[in-house]
Amino acid sequence: MTRPTPDSEEPRRDDTAPPGAARLPEALDLPGRTRDADVWEMLARWRAERRRFVLATVVESRGFTPRKPGAHMLLAAEGVTVGTIGGGAIESEVLAEARRLLDAGGAALVKRHLTQELGMCCGGEMTVFLERVEPAPRLFVFGAGYIAKPLAAIAAGCGFEVTVVDGRPAWATPERFPTSTVRAVAPDDFARALETTPDDYAVVVTHDHALDQRIVQELLRRPLRFVGMIGSIPKQRKFALRLRARGFSDEQIARLRTPLGVAIGASTPEEIAVSAMAEIVAARRGVPLEPGWVPSAPRVAADAAGEAGVLPKPSGREPCR
């Protein structure tokens, strides 16, 4: 087993320090830890911090090997390692494959004869399974109405970390959304302050078209993997024209997935939620989606003039959403 480098070596604890003296931080806070118990503690911490990392596990060994099946090691994107699968050339091979997985994703199997292939003295053979561990994708649901309720539940069941945002306290409650984080604040204000990543998803399902417009305008300026909105074909056309009139490019407008959902003849809120979730899952799994609709160039100048003003406030619940 190789000796840890000075940068990762654990400072010695002074057990003779007088009472009240400052102690060194817990072992978990130090890089380069090798105990298997530290692996599970750090794994839980990194998942809570939404970090991407690779978990390496010895799954098979024959002959004389530095570690046996069940030994684990973690590698974070920043290069921090926790645990060990034995050090030396085999660990170097595993770490090289782990770095590749950090970029490419997926899983891999590294099987090596320690002497014949790596020149180690052990003489045995080891097989190590590696998998990239991803943070749960975040889905922001703007609106807490009839469609949002089943949508949030289905999304949580599909492994999404769901946040529901609605300015109506009677609708945005933990009781209605037990599997989600609920924010009872103005959705457009929340969208304006929201920091997103290219791995995040957002869906707009509010009760107000004008509110939808303000939220969409904020979301299309942010890095998001998916932006969807419940609506009808007429609503799609109007939003596209208004967005272009406000300076959004065709590329930005095409990012808006609306009408949201796969065509399954959905009618009830629950069926619409299933349809919407199907399109979100397709985006997550890399299934090609048709580009969003963009207004044709010849009609833009005439249509945009009439569409650039303030949206009219809808009256009541509109069936053509």
C-alpha cells in the first residue's frame, strides 16, 4: 500500500493537550482518509452537498491482494479521495478510470492481474466496479394547482428533488406536497432570484397567463436542461411572439417546451401530469425531442407589434390552457 502524500496525511492528534485546548478537526474533515467507515460518512455528506463523485468497490479478488471484496474508495471531481482499494499501481489504474467516468458518466469494471499486468509484487488478481454517483436532478414546479400536485408526486417517485413555488399560502402547503420542498412566495420573484445549473428542470403550471409569461422570461435567461409550460397551441403561439418582441432569440424561444407533455389523450389533471412527466423523463434520458415552436419570420413584424404590450389578465380558469 502506498504511503499518503504529505498534503493528504492526517495531522497527529495531541492527546496530552490540556483541557479546553483547541483540538484538530474530525477525521472526516481531512482529505485522504482510508477507513471504510469514512467512505460512507463522506458519501452521505457529498450527496447532501449535491456533488458528483465516483464510488469504487472491490468486487472480486484472487490470491494475494492488498484489499479484499467490500473495500471502497471515493473520488470527487476536485480530486479528493476517501478510502483506498490498496494503493500502488492498481489504485492508479482505478483512479484514472474514475476520472474518465467523472466526465463521461456511467459505470465501468477494472480487472487486473497485479503482477502480470501491473508489475506489482502481490501476485493476485483484483476486480473493481466503478460508478459515477450523480446528485438527484432538481425540478422546480411553478404553481401549486391541480396539475402540480400529481406532477410533483410523480417526479419525486422518478428520483427528482422537487421544489413547488406558489404565492397562495392555501395551495402551497406541505400537506398537499409531502414529497416536495414548498415555497409560499411569489413565483416570478422566486424565478428572478433563482440560481440554476444546466442539470436543472423547470415547469410552469400557474393559474395566471401573465404570471406564466413573467416566469418564462426569467427561466429562458438561465442555464436549465428543461423548461416546460402547460398550455394550448394558441397560448404557445402568443408566447413565442411576445418573447421575440421582447428580444429573445429563436434559439431561446425554442427551449420552451409547450404545450408540455406527450400526446396520450390526457384529460384529467393526473393524466396531464403523467403526460408532462413523460416528456421530462425523455429529456433526462437523452431521448431526442422535437424543437420548440418559433414564429415564422414573415409574420413577426406585423404580429409582434400587437403582441408586445402587457398581457391581458385572464378571467377564471380557462379550458384552453
